[in-house]
Amino acid sequence: MQDLTDSLSRSPEWFPHALDTQNDALSFISLSRNDYDRASFLDNRILSALTRTQSIAWRDVSTSVATAGLKERCDFIFHIGHVGSTLLSRLIGAHPGIFSLREPQLLRGFAQLQSEPASQPPTWRGGGLQARLDDALKLLSRTFDARQLAVIKATSFVSELAAGLLSRATAPRALLMHVSAESYLATILGGPNSRQETKLLLPSRLRRLQTRIGSDAWPLGHFSEGESVALGWACEMTALADAARVAGERALRLDFDAFLTDPAPLLRSALRHFNRDATAAEVAAILRGPDMRRYSKAPEHAYDAALRYAVLQQARELHGAEIRRGLEWLERAAGEHAAIRDALALADTA
């Protein structure tokens, strides 16, 4: 047990990777600094034949976390998907005072368990899930340098946890990233992979949105493609609107299109929001790096603001009718449900 406590307190080398609810255990993997820097996703995509792993019972993890005196000290990036959150995570992670973690699988597991209470093991009910989330956040707060702050870029649907996470006694801060509904529609319809993703996510997004508005509106199967994309925007944006209400000034809203138009002041604002100052020259140096010229989720591919603009313009030309259908659906939905009106207002005022 002492060896486990020492290893967990020394550094984030042993990363809490995945929940094992069947055995009430937590799976850890060994990651170096370079592994964290390179990773776009801290999920199964980071695993290789050489990855060292170990599974530890939650009771032992909890004891070691307490014995080591680990503190919860992390901030967040929440977003609606396909809005540059991976790029922002890489850019702020270039600051020496920030340790960026991108899309830990662990938080996805907690989000799923919270949204599906019936799937929780008996030992996780009655406060068990919350106790394990407490330990998980302390583990995710560890950094290689004591002067660093861990900033966790969550997966989009983890925004279901955002309001709760931002309500915690540690008063974390967050970036809330989005684009306008029209820009989102063009973004998704401009890529075959994102269009397929929208189809796969529609049932879960519909359930989440219905839960948030307290209505079983819009039976599944009655959506055009543009309407499906618009519903996805509404689902994720209403989650961000809830988070913004809870966090107040601890939440900084960031429109990705505005960022690409003039990135330097908004990057500096994001760093300051996490209490990490940077001079104009330091911000300029970060922006001159490779991240602004490559696809953040697959850095081997070139990608920049000009290419993104060209893709969006082509999508508007090819899918203009579906974009209009999506925007019309949003207008009707906002007329009926305050949560969707709040989401539109959040996008308009960022």
C-alpha cells in the first residue's frame, strides 16, 4: 500500500485511465510527460502493446489518495464538439504553468453512470459515485511540476457533469467553447465523419435534451439531417448554459470563430482566466508554433484557419437547404422551450 501511495503522490506518471465497475476497481496506465503532450485523447486510443497497466481496487485507491494528501486543484475546458477545444488545450498547454489533459476516459465513465443510474453498481449508490469522483479529480489534479495547474479538456458529452463540477467547493474555473448554430451546422455538414457521428449520437442527445427541458418533445425518427445537427447543438449548448449559470465569472465563454479571427487577445484572456499571465510576446511565440497550422486531433495533418473557412463555405454551398432547416427547427424549439432560448442567448453574447 505504501508503494501505491508513494507512486500516486510523486507524479501523474500513473494515470487513472478507466473505470472497472464490475470489480469496483480503477485501471491505471503509465504515461510520460511526452505521452501527455502528444495525446489528443486520453482514452483507449493512447494504448499500445508497450503500455504498462495495473488495476487497483477503489478502496485501496481511496486510502492511498487520502494518505498521500492529494488535493483537488483542476480547471476545465467544456465545449460542444468540433469547436477547436483540442487546439485551445494544446495552446494553453504550451504555457509552462499549465498541464493539459485531453478527454480523459475516466470522466466519460462518470458522465455515463450519472446519466444512467440503473447502470451503477449497488456499492456506488447513496454517495458511492460521488466519493469515487472526488478521488478521481484529485488524481487528475496531479502535475509533473508543482507550479502547474491541471486543465482538463473534457469530451463534449461530459458537459452533462459541468454544472456539478463547477459547483464544487474548490471553485474551479472553465472555458466554455462553442460557435454559432449556423457555423456549427456548416462545420458538421462539411465532414463525412462528423455527419455519421451526428446520426450515432442523435438518440442519446435527444434523451439528454428532453431531460433538460422536461419534455418528451420531438419523437425520434422525425428529423432531417440539418435538424439532427441543430438538435445536437441545442443539446450541448444547453449543458453549457447550465454551467455558465452556476459558475458566473468563473466561466469564460469563447466563440471559436472569433478566436480564429483574432487569436492573440483571446488566448491571453484564456490564460489569464486560469490565473496564468503571459506577455504579448509570449502569446505570439505560442501562436507561431506548429499547433495553429496542423489538425490538433491528428497533428500529422496540415490544417489552418484558411482551410477551415474553405470547408465551411463549401458546406454552405452544398448543404444550404439543410442548414436552413436546422436553423428553422432551432427557432421553433426556442419559441417553446426557455432552455433553448438561453442557449441561443449564450452563443449571441459570448
